[in-house]
Amino acid sequence: MEIGFLLKKFISFFIEPVGLILTLLVLGIYYFYAKNENRAEKFFLSSLFLLFLFSYPPFANYLVSGLENQYSKYDYKQEVKFIHVLGNGHDTDEAQPLSSQLTDASIKRVVEGIVIHNKMPNSKIIFTGFEGKTDISQALMNAKMAEALDISGEDMLINPLPKDTKEEALFTKTVVGSEPFVLVTSASHMPRAMMLFESLGMHPIAAPTSFYRSEFRGYLRVPSANALYISTIALHEYIGILWAKLKSLF
């Protein structure tokens, strides 16, 4: 695996919610044992504040809504030849059925891709994604799921090499060129994905799925692990968008 890819993952951990909170907590512990109680208190309080903030459902919903509200659900009216379903994640525990080996987001992406494919005669689904820490690629796992749902192998293009969205986009450009195609990914990931694909001169049509936002239920909500998870997803995307924009300046 490339050093740059690993370095990006390593750095992103420390500026996303859990990594940031742990870093502040460790610094608080350090200054506590260094007998600097003033700094220790500041770092401890900062870590607790961020833990509450990112775990607070209204704040998590606000963060993710800023991403997911940018593209509406697909209208199933365009006639295009290709549907690109981006990879997300999986494991290979054979004690589980295939549907459980894919992440929830992966399942929703595959299903949405199949729904669109079934409404478009002669269309083909593109599956991309590398193996991660397993011995089988995300692209192949998604294709296996599609086959289990009666999609013919002739209607799929599989590339098991791309490690991130940029590499997925570069591959699909070799297939579709500048022709319009449907892009299926999680709603929170769609703004960054669209930005990357369009930066290559491509013309994707957004088909977001796997939404995390919810209706507003008031401010009297208790912190939750699910809200922390949603905040992490949202912040990961905001950081990715910022990083892509910074790279485009150089």
C-alpha cells in the first residue's frame, strides 16, 4: 500500500472527532503528571466539551445535513449507459451471510445501483474498490451481492484496484470519457465525489443514498454513540473536501 495513502489515513485520524478527543485527553494527562494543573484542566475540559458536542444529536445532524442537502435523490428519468457504484467497506467473515459482510452503506449503494440499472435498459454497473485489510476487493464483494440479486455478470464492470475516490474516478473516466453517467454513493460523500469527478472533466449525475440526517426533534436530546459516529462521518468528508481544494491550488 502506498506510503502517501497510509499517511493520509494516519493524519486524518487525529483531526477527526475520536482522534482529536483522545489527543486532547492524552495532553491533559501529560500536563497533569507534569504538575501543570492549569494546562491539564484546559485540555481535560476541551476533550469533554468536544465529546459532548460531537455526540449531541442536533449538532451531528447539523453537520451531516450540510453535506446531504446538497443533492436530491435520483429521479430515475435519465437514460445513460453506465452507473458507477463507489466502494465503502466489507469484511470476509464466512460465518456471516454476504449481506452482513458488506457495510450498511455498501448494501444501500449496491441496491440503489441495481434499482437504477433495472430502470435503464442496456445499462452497465461499474463496481470499484480495493481489498483494504481483507483478501478480496470491495468491487468484487459488491459484484457478488449484485449477482445474488440477479444481475448478470455481463452487465457489470469490476475494477479491484482503486484505493480512494480519486482513483475510482480516474478509472471510470477511461470507460465513460465525457459522457454523462450515474454516480451512486452515500449522500454525505456525494459532494466530495462530485467535486472530484467534475474536476476531471466528467459529467456525473448524482444518485445519493445511505442518508444519515433526520428530522429535527428538538434540542433536549442526550448525547449518543450514534451521533458521534455521524459527526465522524461528516467531519471526515469536510476534511476531504478541504484537502482536495487545497491540493487544487498547487
